[in-house]
Amino acid sequence: MTDLNSAMLDVARAKFGSEEGVDFQPANALSLPFRDEGFDALICQFGVMFFPDKEKACREAYRVLASGGHYIFSVWDSERHNPAARLLKDLVARFCPVDPPRFAGVAYTYHQIDPVRDLLDSVGFTGVNVSVVDMRKVVEDAYSLARGQIYGSPLFEEFRLRGVDAERVVDAFTEMLLREFGNQPTRVPLRAIVFEARRP
């Protein structure tokens, strides 16, 4: 398991027992520290949209996969299909009307299927398969969800730099979630897109 942020790996490591044999290693998707053709599968969960050079990351994925290896990754569909993301973006703009943090919308910017498919084809992947997955996340505690979205992302630091009280944002976001999606347990609609491709 890899992540650019070693602190995230510490969180993940705590979820596994030593007997499960999972290795953890910091890695940059644009320059993977692994040998050519060393893996049968490469899976990336909701990370591709943050890569600053998506073509380079795609070529790295191709490089480390053995012939017949599978590359599977998920991205979020647009904010239109992920209404909680739209609420958060509106909230950020409300608290920071001048120079709002841009991170709030980044996760939902890589949803156009054809350009992603074209990139995979151009790098050399074949058998590209795309699945659109609709879900309803049951949220027992809207406050915990709101707090995780603010404190567990770069938004927290962005608010701090702008002198915005993050706890006020959390409270406001909690109210918006409950108003939009109903009382707890709150059911939040989500839509993801899953791409699967193979190295020939």
C-alpha cells in the first residue's frame, strides 16, 4: 500500500495486523519506486484526480505492470451527482468570498469519461472498461462527517491561513447536510466512476 503522505500510511497501518502481510511505502504516483513490470495489479482509490500530471502517472502505472496486469482506479463523478460536494464548495465560498480555497472542488474535476479513456488508450492500455456506481452513504452522525471533511483535508490549513474558525465551518456544514439530506441517520447520495484497463 502506498501514499504520498506518510501520515496517511500510519493511519492505514493501524487498521491491519502484522499477520496480514501488508507492506506500506511512501510513493509518488508520478515516479513510482518500483521496478518495471513488477505487479499484476495496480489499484488507486480516489487519488487520480489529484495527480498534477495525469499522463505521467498513467505511464508509470503502465511501466510497473506486467503483461496482462490490470490497472483499476476510481474517481468521483461531477458535483452535480455528488450534492454534498456542491454544498461544501458553496460553504467554502461563503466563508472565504475572496480567494476561496480551491481544494474543495478538485476531487470532482476528473469525471469526463472519454478523455480518460483516450489517455489510457494512448499510453497503451487495452480492454478499457468503465462503470458508473451510484451509492447512498448512511451517515449516523452528520457532525462527524462534516468534521472529517474539514479537519481531514487541506481545507483545515487553508481556513487557518485565512483566519477562519474551522469549527464554525463544521457547524455550518452539519446544518447544511441535515437540511439537504434529512435527519440522522442521514443518507447522502454519491456517484463514482471506476475505470479498469489491462496492459497487453
